Amino acid sequence: MEKIQLYRSKKLTVRFLVIGGIFFFILGSVDLIRSLIDGFKMKFPDGDFMSVLYMLMGILYCIWGYKERRKSRYFISWDNKHLEYLSPKSKELVSLDLSDIKTIGLFRKKRILGLEIETRGGVRYIDFEYLEWKELKRMKKLVRDLNHQINS
């Protein structure tokens, strides 16, 4: 069974974002606690607002790392009998028998390339918004092979 990732994120990037987010949140928390004990200075440029900004930056880094990790789970896989995919729109694993597929082809909406699958139940679209160039070549080969297999 061959598999194409729709979105690739490097594990090092995700780890950096999450660990950096935790670090900045802890740094901001310690600074906020220290400034609350000494008395919080409300004057903006010289005040103790940097601790709040560090905490906010830590939370945003953690959210960004979580979103990157979540995006990396989307894929398309196929073998001689089935086509399976998990895309951001469907949010669940969709499995199609190749015998149910009437046509399969690539489409372009604005600047985004995608896959159009026409089955007996209707038409399904998968966007390739974040697909890398090497994977796009493999996807074109997949469409050619599946069209040949369906029409045979």
C-alpha cells in the first residue's frame, strides 16, 4: 500500500515550538510571580508587562506546534482494491473501493490543485494546498495509474 502525506511537518520544528513555548511560559510565569510579590508596576514601557507577553508568546508557540503536528496526519493511500484518505475537510478516514470510482482527475481551484473523485455516491474533492513538489509528481502518477486501472 503506497501512501502520500498531504502535509509534512518536521518533528524537530514541532518539538522546538512546543519546548520553546513551555520555556517562555515558565519564564513569564516566574517573572510575573516575582513582579506580583514586589508590586506590579503598571507604567507600560518600564513596567512588568514583559512577563505577560512572555506567557502569551509561550501559549501561542504551543498552539502553533500542536497545529503543525495535527496537520501532519493527513494522507492518501492506495493499493489494488482500495483508496483511503484522511483530509482536513473530511476529518475521518474515508475508504473507497476502486470498483466504485467512475473517474478520477486533478482539478485547479484558484491557485490550489486538488483531486476530484467521482463515485456512484457523488463527487469528492481533496485539496493539495500544502503538498510538496515531489509528492505532487507522485500524485500525478497515481491519477494516471488509477485512471488506467479503472478504465481497464
